[in-house]
Amino acid sequence: MSGSSIHIKNKKAKFEYELLEKFTAGMQLLGTEIKSIRDNKASITEAFCAFHKNELFVRSMYIAPYEPAGKAGHEERRDRKLLLNAQELGKLKKKMKDQGMTMVPTLLFISDSGFAKLQFALAKGKKLYDKRQDLKQKDLKRDIERNS
């Protein structure tokens, strides 16, 4: 990852989904969007990735308006294109054909070269009993650490 201090995480992703494979992609952003991200004013909690005409987009990602821009700002929840090569897009498209698969953003960060990057995972939704099992494991781990 990067030495930058901007790491916007999707903490719900690990709880809601079983993360199978992770990918990192660049994003096509407007100037005011990257400035808002550098101010740590973004959220990927409700975001998801989807294909549209053989291109991959992140949808419902919130980037707060950049105040100094005034009216020349950006739309807060617009679709943003993810930059991946054709081979990676083909691989993802094949894997998305499986039943119940989705692509969930897990981390938004600024790379060492100064570009905004989105880490997302190929994931499968967890059932309620899987979530309960994860909570039990977490509680057991916490109890063991307290007692030792």
C-alpha cells in the first residue's frame, strides 16, 4: 500500500461478505473529487462495483463536495470508472457469472505516486448464521486475550 495517511476503509465488508480475492484499481476522478479524498471526506460503506458496457464502475461511493470549488464542484454519488487492464476485466467478468458473487470496495487510499486507488474484493454474501459464527469467534478471541 502507501505511506499516505489517507486510508478510508469499509469495515462492514468483512462482516457482510466472505472476501475471496482482492484487486486494486485506479479511478477516473475530477479535480474536486481528489481534493475531497485528500481531505479524508469520502465513504465507501454503501459502494459496490458493477460492469456497464465492458467497463467497471464503482457506484454509490460518497465523496463530499469540495468547499472552495463553489458551484463548479462534482456530483457526490456519481458512477466513477475503475481503471483496470483488459485481461483483469475479463477475469473479473468470468468470475462474476457465478451465482451470488459481487464486488465490494474494501479500501480507498492514495498511492505513493499520489493517485487515488480503490481496493475491492470479489465476494460472496454471508448468511445470518455465518455472521453469528464470526461474532462468536471474535468474542472468544477477545476473552482469551483478556485472560492471558
